Amino acid sequence: MSRTSTVEDLPPSYLNKENTLFSWLCSTDHKRIALLYFGSITAFFFLGSAGAALMRLNLISPAGALVSHEGYNRLFTLHGVVMVWFFLVPAVPVTLGNFILPLMLGARDLAFPRLNLLSWYLFITGGLITLWALFWGGLNTGWTFYTPLSTNYTNGHVVLAVVGIFISGFSSITTGVNFIVTIHRLRAPGLTWYRLPVFAWSLYATSVIYVLGTPVLAMTLILLAFERIFHVGVFDSRIGGDPLLFQHLFWFYSHPAVYIMILPGFGVVSEVITAFSRKALFGYKFVVWASMSIAVISFLVWGHHMFVAGQSIYSAIVFSLLSYLVAVPSAIKVFNWLGTLHKGHIQFEAPMLYALGFVGLFTIGGLTGLFIAALGTDVHLTQTYFIVAHFHYIMVGGMVSAFFAGLHYWWPKITGRMYSDAWGRVAAAIIFFGFNLTFFPQFVLGYYGMPRRYASYPPEYQVWNVLSSAGAVILAIGYLTPLFYLSYSLLRGTRATENPWEATGLEWKTSSPPQTENFRHIPTVVDGPYNYPPPHSPAAPRHG
Amino acid sequence: MAEPRGFQYASAAHETDTARAGMWLFLASEMLFFGAIVYVWMVLRITHPQGVVLGTSHTNLILGSINTALLLTSSFTLTLGVMRARAGQGAAAARCCLLTAGLGVGFLALKGLEWGLDLHEGLWPGPGFAPWGDDVGGARLFMCFYWVATALHGLHMVIGVGLLAWAARLAWRGPMAGRHVTAVEVVGLYWSFVDTVWLVMYPLIYLVARP
Amino acid sequence: MIHPVLAWILLMLLLAVEVLAALLHVGWLAWAAAPVMIVVVALMFMHVAQESPLRRIFAITGLVWIAILLSLGSADFAARHNYPAPQQVIGVR
């Protein structure tokens, strides 16, 4: 079966149904909203990356090569705020999730399409307000806004920044409500819970955290603004308040937030690995329940961000034990992916390269989490580059790779075009190499004691910093490369068929790109997910 | 089978059931929102128990109790409204919604009055904080909780009054594939939820630690 | 017509109990009356018992998560020494 279509005329689809600006900005079609989000998320990603690039350039020299100490503080705050709230927390759910979830469920749209559009407007409004704060002088508090710096001592535009984050939080909550209700109520006939692809399950787990965690952030930001404006004392120890109260409230959301960031990546990787090994997911139910238990246990571990902050040692012990517990389901998933690969018919197209990169890099990131979950070693490692490397291995090596895997996997479905897979593989390789060169030296730096969020450092750390900055240049090239070949594919790429990867899943049973109403007739599901033929049967290998 | 408004639904019943599911899930998120401020109260109670007692003694039990009675009554009138809507009596349902909104506005007016009295008494946790004694620090923290909790609850009431006006308008226009019933039901859930939030706030602010 | 009116009467009685408990310094009575009032509103005004299982699960999940925040979150403060708030507010703008 050829991968490209020979149809000359442009078939009707959601892309060409109506092309006025109004029709795009006021569309309630989940596919168009997903593209609105794609544009926004990409812009925020490059903005946050620019902040990181300037930071790494500054750190080439021990005395700080580029910016003042105050300027550096504003850069890492910009990098953190933009990357956390305006890239990672929304990323996969609002782009790939919005587009693919209804298709995957055999539905014509999400449960609440107008709420979906409102979600995007809330996101943009919040994003613009926070950007205003970040550029109109900026903040030096870090994305964590710890008191009393953020309430009493800093000169930055704290209230403006948290207003923007507060508004975008409602975007998260509405998306979460929409997804959970859609998965419960709009599944196609025959699509029982255990026939759902893992991507749908992972979006469900992510949405649970969106709905239950984000409101606590909302209250935290309100209290922060109240304290900042009126200095009433709730977080001020001079008046009897407790800065740790802020940290408990903040991390109650922000720890589950990191699972918001990674769970959709788990789902994407499950889809890509099965499709490109042409094999059913090993231990499907284990993967499903591991995802759901991560969503629950993630709410029980937040105190591990506060081991040296002054909390009670008994509380710290409990949080440490629970943090070890949360590692277990993630490990189960890694073993299941490996089990899926084993004796599969593996194809190394670009999405698979990104997914394999994810498995390796996420595992390293996860394993290093074990060191810092232990109270004793955390005393040495906390607030050093070890922590920075740990979470970047998971967020960047893991999550951004998964985002690219999903982007490349579903690109034909979304745009109706095939991209150059050779360039895709080149970019994946550059990214993998550049990423490791950037962040592995940071583990070493952290072990040797270099603190994070410092604009300058003692000269003995310079070698590792220069290696890391060199890696950042390569990583930047790697991230820029898809902009070119993916854009090129929109203009000149060969047209994609319904199912170019010959993958399972309802989203592949409609045209690429889909019509506005998704399916001509809603399909009825009779098989389980990932029902690829057994590996050594005649029907197994895919052509090409 | 009545036609749904959205093409992703199989029937109007499918659509209205989904709307109610969405509202309950949203209420779960609201529980966590108010839960966070209850957490703050709990921490204050643990760390500054005497201060919480001192702060509570300065709250206005009479106004607070009248407000609780108003809010409970408004929840009752809205439940009647839901029953009327389900029975197809659109105009009666609309009147119940408006009556509920009126009681809500009464709550807000009394709250405003109470705030004015509190400010006059010097209960804003700023430089002019009036209470004094060994526990004044804790009382000041308690007052932080009081202003934030009542302001946020009041904001939810204002939104609720707006929603009631919207539901009343839909109910007045009459049956349109059962949508007006859903509107009143969904607003009814929200309003009763805001009522239960107050039923938690009322003891924490006015009762529990009263000396 | 009967049920909501009964519920309202019950709630007014419970409110009176709460106010009396406060005035007579019987703290535990207020603690006891409040959850009963919430249950009455949930059952008789919000009809949570007649909702579908899914919607009941949504409601209960919110409660369970609040319990996590309150218990695990206050454990820290309960398990360490808390210093009293100073009477004089020093050096604050």
C-alpha cells in the first residue's frame, strides 16, 4: 500500500472548510482549537528557550559573561515561568490531546466545544499578562515565588505575573473537565474502558491532576498577591506567619504539576512504540493502572521539595517514603515498553527515535530522582545542578522528546502531509546528542556542589559549564531543524493517506486531514487496542 | 428522542446528563479551591490557637447567623425552582430563581455592612489593627483568613447571582429541548455548593473557637 | 413539596443549635452540627444520592482530595515547635 495519495483535488477537510480569520479565532472545532494552541505553545517554547540560551551563554565564564546577577535572576525566572506554565503544563494535552482525543474515541468533538475555545482564550490572556510582567522589568524570584522574597523584598512585578498564571490556571481546569467528561460520555459504541488506547488513559490521568491540583495553585496565588499588596502577615515570620505555609500550598499543586507534564508523554510513547514495533502493548492493564496510580500518588509527595526548608523531620520522613512509592509505577511502565519492543518488528522512523530517546533519558532522570528522594543525600544535592539535571532529563529529555514523537507520529493526520523522514531522523539524533552534552555535565556539577540559580561560580566548575553550554548550542540547532522540514512539508510534502503508518486506533480510520465532523459514520469497535498481527505472521511487516 | 444541540451527542438526554456531569466535576475542583483556605485556617489553629480564639471573639455572630439563614433559605427556594422547572412550569421556575438571587443579594448587602463594621472596629490586619494582648499576632493572622475567605465566597455569590439571572431568563422563555431545565439544575448545584462552602466557613469564622 | 420544606426546617433548627452552642461555649456541638447541615443540603437540595454513580464519584473525589491536603499538610505544623506571633509588628512596611 502506497503511503501517498494520488488524488489531485484538495478533499474537503477541517482545514479548508472556511478560511476567514473569524472562522479560525471563533471556531469550536477541537481540531482548529488544537492548531491555535500549537501556534501559541510553539511561540512560548521558543521564548522560554531563548531565556535558557542567554543563561547558558552567561555561564561560559565563571564571572558571568553576559548579564548582571540581577539580569540572570530575571532570565531564570522567565525561563521557568514560561516553560512550566505556558509550555509544559499545557503542551501535549492541549495540542495533540485536543486534536486526537475525540478522533481516538470515535467522537465528533469534545463534550464542551465552546468551553474548549474559552480555554484557549484564557490561556492566551493569562500568557500575555504574564509576558507583560516578565518583559516590563521582570521578576527575580524564580518560578517558585518563595516568600518572603516575593512578598516583601523583590522589586519585580509579582502581582501582574501571578494574575496571568492564575487566569491560565482556569484554562487548565476547563480542559481537564472537558477531557474527563468526554472520555466518560462520548466513547464510540463498543469502545469499552479496556479497549481505550493508553494515550486516552494518560490524558484522563492528567486531567484528574488538572482538575484537583490547579485550584490549590489558584488559592496560593491569591494569598501571595494579598500578602504582596497588603503585607498582612500570613507568610511573614516577623508577624507570626510561616513561609513554609506558602511552600506547602505551592508544592501541593506544583508537584502533581510535574506529573501533568509527563503523563501525556507516557501516553504518546505507548502509542508510538506499539505502532513502530507492530506489536501490542506488553502488560496493557499494568500500564493503565500505573498511569492512574501516578495521578493519585503524585498528590502525596510534595514535601520532598522542602526537605531542607525547615519542615518537621517526621513529615519529611513520610514524604521521602511516599516519594519512593511514586517511582514504582513509572518503572513498571518502562519495563512494559521494553517488553513491547522485545521481539517486535522495529522500524526506526523519526517518531520511534524520539520515543526510544524518551525511554532512555526518562529512565536516567527517574533514577536520579531516587538519590534526591533520600533525606541524607538530598541535603548535599538539593538546590544544586543535580536537581536541575534531574528534572531536565525528565522534562526535556523525556517530555519534549515525547512531544516531538507525537508531533511527528500524528503530523500526517493533522496536516495531511508527510514530512521528510530523513531530516526527522537527523533532527532526533542532533537533539539526543545535544541534550546529553548539555545536561549530563550538570549532574557532575551538582555532585561537586555548584548551586543552581547562580549567575557566577568558582573557576573550578568552568569546564563542565562550558561543555553544558556547547551542548545547548547543539540542542538549539536540533530544536530549530524541525521548524524547517515540517514547514516545508506543509508546502511540498506528499499527501498522506488515511493510515500511513498502518497503525491501530480509530484516529487512523478517517481521512488525513479529517473532515470537520471527524467521521462520516461513527465506527463501532469490536477489538481491543493495539491488535497488530503476531510478529512472525505473513501479514506483519509494513511496506516501506 | 429530542434532538441535541451539539452534533457530538446522541440525544438531548445524553447532552443534559453530560452537562450535569461537567458541573459536578467543576464543583470537585471548587472543593479543592476552598479546601486550600480551610487548610490555612487549620494551620493557624494548630500554630496559634489562642490567636484564633481572640480573632473569633471579634467576629459578628448576629450578622453571620442571619446571613447563614438567608443563604439556607435561598438554597431552599432554588430547589423549589428546580422542581418547578422539571414540572414544566417555566415562569414559576424563573420566579424562584429571581427570589433566590434576591436572597443572595441580601446576603451580599449584609456582608458589606458587616465588613464596614469590621473596618470601623479596626479589624483589618494592617498597621491600625485594634485588638491587643498576648495573642494579637495570631488574631491578625486569623483576620487574614477571614478577609480572604469571605471575599472569595462573596465573589462566588456574585457569580451565582449572575448565573441565576441567566437561568431565570432561559426558564422564562420556556421549554427548548429540556435545556432550560438543565440550566436551572446546573445553577442549582452551583448555588447549593456555594451554600455548603458557607456552612463550612460559618463555624470556622464565628463559632468554633469562640471563648 | 414536602421534602424541601422539611429540609429547610431541619436546617434552621441546626443553625439555632449552632448559635446556642457558640453562646453557651459548647464547642463540640458546633463541630457536630456543621457536617449534618452539609449532608442535609447535599442530600435534600443537591440530591446527591439520586445522581448517577459517576457524578457521586466526582463529588466524593473532591472530599477525599481535601482530606489529603488537610491531613498531610497540617502534619508538618503539628509535628514541630511553633513559636508565638510577636505582639509588636517590627519593621514591616
